[in-house]
Amino acid sequence: MPHLEAPVQLRNVVRQFGQQRVIDGLDLDIAPGEFVALLGASGSGKTTLLRSLAGLDSIDSGQLRVPKARAAVFQEPRLMPWKRAWKNVVLGLHVADAKARAVQALTEVGLAHRLDAYPATLSGGEAQRVALARGLVREPKLLLLDEPFAALDALTRIKMHRLIIELWRKHTPAVLLVTHDVDEAILLADRVIVLENGKIAEQLTIDLPRARDPGQAGFQAIRSRLLGLLGVEVSAPTVGLAQATLRRFAHA
Amino acid sequence: MTETLSINKRDVQPTAKRRWRTPDAVLRLLSPVVLLLLWELASQAGWIPARVIAAPSQIGGTLWAMIVSGELGKHLLVSLQRALFGLGIGVSIGVAAALVSGLSRRGEVILDSPMQMLRTIPSLALVPLFILWFGIGEFTKIALIVTGTTFPVYLNLFAGIRNIDPKLIEAANTLGLNRRELIWHVILPGSLPSFFVGLRYALGISWLALVFVEQINTTAGIGFLAGDARDFMRTDVIVICLLIYSVLGLLIDGVIRTLERFALAWRPSFVRN
């Protein structure tokens, strides 16, 4: 059996600004194709960690190994306003059949009809899907998602959850999702990590069968446990009748 | 609620239809036309002497004569050449300097402070010095237009380059763009709107400088025409010169607007309409 090395390996990573250690001796491995969600209060170091992994920030000590093929999607789509959608997708990609690749990537995210649109004409959800296509067209081994759904409306967010799982299954990158949303983390991830003061406070493997939904057995228990770790007190989980009948399916 | 609204509308509509409404365009023309008529009447009656200002009819007649004889065309061409030549050089220097100091830290250290010092000097204040250095020939005239137009382009483009959303630069970095690609695909297109702002200012200034420099020792150009007319107390020709300046200013502004429409087609204001 071929040895599959973890694409992301962090050993005793430290990042500090002045006297404050934002990341404080962090160890983390992410397996190939693993979907990891990173939870934590503001200032827990999760954004700093993601920026280090994206190559946008350096570390002060420790070891950090990331694949060269990585892509990031941020809370804002960060598309170049002066480039049409398909040009944005293949920006910086040096391949002969760029247009064809762009068409394919945009078709995957359901935007085959908006190839020539300028970002200013796209809705928030559409722009974020272009950003996703721009990441995936590079066939990353590691996909970094920095609260990519936070600015979207609730309905669009549900669609995006389904889309991200579909694309993750198809392209099988390792994914690191930074989020504030506990439900989102449980719905999407194989493993949820709670970060506190630059260290891993807790990690949970989520082995709920997919397609997950909040009404699923075990979901609420994980949710209260995670909320507890994040300092939010919840009363004993009650899966009421309403929740059981009106199931919200997050992804197919 | 809806019903009350529709009842109200029915009440209002017939009266609105019965009354004939003057189109806005006609209304807008009304006051200038009345003014012109009053002016003409006052001139004819001798209340406004021709050496104060000529009658509109006389201005029109002179304009026609000057167009037909080709005199106006000749002077216009000379002025236009001067303005465009000076503008071309000024804009080129401004762009080059802004790129050097906008794209490199060292460039900024070397170039920016002298540029910031020089820009505070009104270019027309340089006239005595330029006349001493370069004489009263064509060179001084062009040089003054150049100094006037360089700085607005420099300042705006430099600010445009430095004010590009750092988030876009970060995104470009995660996409693996190298420095050359970053400049070409992100920084230059992103600073283009600011460049156009600078270009607009530069155009206005080139026109202003033109009016001024054409009063010094010229034998052709709109400014010469105006100076000559002053010596002969031809107020009709002076008014024609003023008209030409304003019409050309409008025309060039129109050209810039068209350029913007093409170059900045991605901007929300252009995309949406």
C-alpha cells in the first residue's frame, strides 16, 4: 500500500505579534482529502493560521509543510473587477487551453451562462462561486476556506454547502474551513478543531453519515459539546418534533 | 389602499392630458434665447457700445467669415497642436514617474519628494524663469504646458497604484502571479480609473496654460487671435475665441469620456447601464 503522506504538517508552530503569541506551539496534520473545520472565538488565531497555510503570512518558529498546489477562498470573493468571470478563473494559470478549463470550472459551479460577466454584475453567491471555481481550476491538494459563506444569505448558504461537498468529493483536495458557524462545521467536516489561545483546545471526529442535517441523531449532542467548548452554555439538547419533521437537509 | 391610489390617479390624469406641456428641451433653451435677443436689441439701440461687447449678430457674422476664409481653422490647428504636444509629453512624464515611484519603494524614496515639492509651484509662476532659460519661442510654451500637466497625472496615478485593495493583491499572490503579472493584471488595470481622473485635470490645465502662453510673442493660435483682437478693439473676435476655448474643452472632455467607457467598461456605473 503506497504511503500517503499528510499534505499539511505543522510541528510546534509559533507566530507572534509583539509579545502576543497568536499561534502558540501548534501541531496539526491534515490527511489527503480530509475536510477539517476550524472553530474558535475571535482572536483565537484561526485566521492567522489560515494565512500562514496560504503563504500570506510567515511563522516565527516551528515547522510548516504545505503542498505547493493550494488555493484559498476568502469571505469576500476578491475577484478582479476589471476581468470577466472566466478570465478571473484562469488568472495566473499557465496552460494552453485556459478558456476551456475556465468553461469547465465555471460549469461545475453552475455558472456556464455567466462566463463573460464582469464581477460587478454578479450576485454575492455567484461571485463566491466564481472564486470557488478559480480555486478548484488549479486542482489544489489543499483548499483553504476563510469563512467563505459568512456574507451570504441563508438560502444561498445552504446551496453553497451542497456545492462545496459535491466539489470536494469530485476533486478530493484536503480542505481547511475556518468558520464561526458551529452547525456549518458539523454539517461539512470530517473533523472539527477548536482553537483557543493559539492552541488546539479540542478536536472531534464527526462520524455522522452524510448527507447530514441538524435533525440527525447525534448532531445536537456534538453541537452542544462544541458550543460548550466555545464558551456558550446550552441547555440539554432537545430534538423536538418540529425539528424532526421540518428537516433541513444541508446537502444531498 | 390600492384602490384609493387608482382613484386618485383617475382624478389627476384627465386634467394632465388636457393641458399641453412644453417639452423640457424647449424650456431649457428659452432663457438663453431671451437673453440673446435682449442683448441684440440693446446693441442695436446703442445701449451697449461695440467696444464693450459686439452684438450677437455681428459675432455670428464674423465667425462665419473667419470659418469661410480658413483663418479660424489655421489658428485652431496651431493651438490644438500646442496643447496636444505639451499634454502628450506631460502625461508621458507623469505616467513614467508614477510607475517608477508607485511600483518600487526605492523609486518612491528617490522620486516622490522632489515631485511633491515641485507640484506646489504654480506652473504659470515659472514663466519668467522659462523665458530667461528658453527664450520666448515655442519651446517655452510647450514646456509650460508640460509642467502643468505632469503633476496631476503623476499624483493621481501614484495614489491609484498605492490605493489598490490589498485584498486583491493577496488574492493575486495566492493565485501564484509573479511580479510582472501582478503589475499587468492587477495594479495597472486597478489604477486606471485614477489615471483618468488625473488626465481630466491635466486637460483642463493644458487649456488654461494654452490661453496664457499664447499671449506671449505668438503669431498664430487662438491666444494670438484674442491678443490681436484686443489691440484692434474687436470684441466680436474676442468672444469667438472664448467660444472656441469652451467648445474645444467640451470636445476633449467628450473624447476622454468615450475612452473611459471603453477602458473602464467593468466599472459598476458603466456595467449597469
